[in-house]
Amino acid sequence: MEKSYPKFTLRVEKSLLQKIEISAKFNSRSKNREIEFALKRYIRDFEALHGDIQIAEE
């Protein structure tokens, strides 16, 4: 069964979106999955520097 993800609109510069598309194709991912991958890496690096981010359980 597919997971249900919340939808989120992201506005970015056209040139950045084009670079994301190129990177996604290179990595055989969709643009959405490429952005998700980059965000996960960013959060991993942020938490390595500043500690775990605590989120409320739903």
C-alpha cells in the first residue's frame, strides 16, 4: 500500500528547478524524490551539528 504524504508547494527559481531535474535524471529519481533526498541529507547534516530535532508525535 502506498504511503499518504502531505502535499507541499515549493517555489524555486527556474534555474534551480532545471538543475534539480538534471540531478534527478542522473540519479534515476523523480524530481520529487531528488528533492526529498536532498532535504533528508540536509536534516541529517543539521542534526549532526546541532543535535536531534524533536518533533511532536501525531
